[in-house]
Amino acid sequence: MNAFSWPARVYWEDTDGGAIVYYANYLRFLERSRTEWLRRCGHSQQELMHNCGILFAVVSIHVDYRAPARLDDELEITCEPRPEGSASLRFAQHIYRRSAAVARPGLLVDADVRVACVDARSLRPKRLPQFLLDAVAAEAQRG
């Protein structure tokens, strides 16, 4: 399977005092990649909340930090969605340094993220809409 891929750059605000990405900020890059995957599928978080009455909540995340990203690095953040049960998706996600000029390109972060589909009002689990399951299936066929 080819993973959805989204480019990003490390800015000063992403880093600690040593110009290295602060560990919690990797979660922001992962979140943005999942949001951009959803946009590529033709949906926004806001549209899903207002039109479908659903939200997504991260229920578990496992992150392995392999190497640090640094100020001005160009990154590639990937996500590979797959359904897990009737109300959740699991994303295999990776963050790579993609700068050609950098001496240490390669895998920086390896993450496994599980998100639950929840009702926007009650925050109770809600079955994934068929159009999202179809989008996940289409993603699998791209690869």
C-alpha cells in the first residue's frame, strides 16, 4: 500500500531551545497529516461535525522516536488508514526527513494512532459512515 504523504517544514515554534523539534510537537505533524488525508478524501473535520454530526478523538497512540528533526528540516508525514471495528480507524504513521541537503535523511518517527468516531453531541462512539470506509478502501487500492 502506498501511504498518503503530506510535506511539512520545521519552524522555530516547533522546536525547543536547541533548535530540535520538541517531542510533543510531532503529534501536531501526525494530526495534520490525518486531517490532510481526510481533505484529500473530500471531507473536512468541520464539515463532518456540522453535516454528519461526528468527530474523531484519539483514543490511543504509540510513538517511537528514532531521530530528531531540526529547525528548517523538510519533513514527509505519512498515514495509512485502516478500519478497526465499526467505530474506529487505526493509522500507521511515519515522519521522514526529506531534505536532500541534510546529512541524515530517513525515518524520524514511527507511530500507531487509533481514532474513534464519536457523536458530536454526546461524544459516544458512533459507527463510521460508509463514505469513510469507502475512502479507506480506495486508499488501500492506490497501493
